[in-house]
Amino acid sequence: MRFVRLTLILSVVLGLVASANAQAESTDENERLIGFWEQCDTPASLPETVEIGLVASITGPISFYGAPQEDGVVMALEEINASGYLGESTLSVIVEDSASDPTYSEAIAAVTKLTEQDDVTAVLGPTLSSEAFAAAPVAQENQTPILGLSNAAEDLPQTIGEYYFRALMPESTMIPYTVDASQGYAALEQVAVLYGDDDDFTLSGYDAFIDALLDSDITITREETFQRGDTDFNAQLTNIVSDEPDAIVVAALAAEAVPIITQARSLGFTGPIIGGNGLNAPGIISGAEADAAGVLVGTSYHPSSTDPLTARFTADFQERYGYEPDQFAAHAYTGAWIIATAIRCADSAERDAVRDALETQITDFASPIGAFSFDENRDPVYPRLLQEVQDGQFVVVEREDEAPALQDTN
Ligand code: 1QQ
């Protein structure tokens, strides 16, 4: 499986080398919607090939998130190489599947291989915050920049160190917005909280929800817990529903979120179900079907955006893969372009130079998730939006920034 994927990527890369030079001088505006074409000169000192790694849970229950991540990264690399963004140099990726391993040892082994054996310039991933807590320290020890694409747990950059950056904002930044925006949309006086107490991401989601609810003077009717792999939530939900809350807040990963949603509806709960990042996967909707109606979740990307860059990303991805991209694909695509931009701006494949460029160069980077910058904690800043599941799809019900700033593409 991995061999097939690598072969495929290699042939994509090789096929593109030939066309890269021809297109390097292209001034086609559509092609240059994304990238720091003006901000940083075309690099001249890079090796023929610059290698990066991707660690993602492409198989198993976490593939809800990891599979679209791989697709987003592969598409970004194809664009980067075809457009000559790195001059004569080709960016290639070694993909490692951390396979939803609940012990996280697959993620640790993957980051070890990439940083110690393959000598990659930088690593993208891993998918879960829990995987990142376990595996990113290996990149830190090997002084290799590592960009989390979907890690929302609290304090990850501070815990791992200066080589860790992330392309997804922490729950402590997204959830206050989610709760605030949901209030404008649904009457929330008393709310129940259901959360996984054995995962770094769901625990951070729990903390962020509690803080946001208390800040908004919303009464918490009850708190209930579960663990990864659980399938029967009827005991917790029966208690929760008996209090007649206005909404249920859920900090869960997708595999558990689907039965939570369907069992809550079976028990007669018809109100909003407000989720953290785990509920951003479209698999929630295909899994819970009509029961998903009324799920509210904060995010950064929506395929309906009319921003030209976002619209082009959405159309190209849909055409290439035959399915609509989700937030996880959009962050992965953006993350790959950001690594390429750090390499371009540093004019170096050297790890420290790329790390420094990530820290100093990435400001107002126009992307499918809006204008993207890193703050002083190496956490990202970009506009947020609230979406609700209506008629079997995510629909934007509020956005923080109607028109994300577009960088000058001339
Ligand atoms: C995390 C997450 C998950 C919901 C998706 C990967 O955000 O583990 O931090």
C-alpha cells in the first residue's frame, strides 16, 4: 500500500520536473493566487530535490482526517513543482501512515525514520494532537521543523519546543468563537457537556468549552465522559437528555461522534449539538445521516467561499480526487504551501534556515483558509467561521471575515 502510494507520488514528481522549467516564467494570475511570488525571490541555491515528510493516519478510524490530508499535500506539491515555485528544485514528499495506532508508536517510528534516516528538511503532521505529543519531540530532538496540520490541543508548541509549528488553531481559540457565534444563532441558557477523557485533543476541547460556557454565563447542566473506542453512549446521554439542556456540547473524535449524535437523536434530543474540531469531518454527516442536522462547529474553510483562491482550490481538488475537499484537506494543502514558502524564502533546504523562515516570513499568507500568520507561540491566526449541518451538508451560518484579505498577486 505504502509502496504504491510512494511510487505514484514519485511518478507525479518526475512527470512534473520536465514541465517545471517551462512554466517557471508563467505569469498566469490563476496559477499565482497562492504563494509568496513577490515577497521572496525565486530560490537559486536549493539542491535538485528537497525532501519533506508527511505523517498522517491514512488508515483506521483516524483516516476521517488523515486521508484528505494526504490528498491536500500531494496536490500542493504538484502545483508547487509545476509552477516553478522553488526554481529548478523539486519538492518531494515521503508519506508515512501512522495508521490510527492508539499507542502512537507508529507516529513515533515515522518521525524517527523521516528525521534520522531520510534526513528530510521538514515534517508535516502527525494527524492527532495525541500523536503529536508523542512523536513531535523526536523532530524537536533532531532539530527538524515539524508543522502540525490538525493538532488543536492546548500548549503543543510550548510543550514540544521551537521546531514545532501548527497550521490549525488550538481549541482554546476556536471554541470561544464557536460558543459565541452559536449563541447568536440558538438560545443557549443551559448546556450539557460530553467529552472524551483519554485524548489530548478532546481534553483540551473540554477545557475550552467549560471556559467559554462560563464566560458566557451559560449554566452547565451536567458533564459526562467516554473513552476512544466506545460505541454505546446511551447511559451518559440518558442522563444528559433528562436535564432538558438547550444544547449538548461534544468534544469527540469522529468515530465516537457519529454514534453520539445518532444515539442523542434516538433518545429524543432535537436541539443543537455543538462540536469541537473533531466534528469538522464530512464523515460525521455521511455517518449520522439525517441525525446530523443541527450540528454546529467552528472552522476556517468552507467550499462555498467565493474568495478566488479558495474557489480555485475547491474546484481543482474536486476535479482531481472526485470528492469535495474538507477543512483537513484545506489545512494540509495550506501547510504544504507554507513549508514550500519557508524553503523559498530561506533559499535553503537546511533545517534551521527553514525553521527560522517559518517563524519570520509567514505573515498574511493568502490561502484557502484565509490570510494565515503565525503568532509568537507558533500558533496560526486566520479568520473563523461557524457552520451548521443542514440538509446533509455543512452550511456557513456566520463568518468572522466576509472577505479574507488577498495578497497582491501581480
Ligand atoms: C486533534 C484534532 C482532531 C480532531 C483531528 C485530527 O484536531 O487531535 O487535535
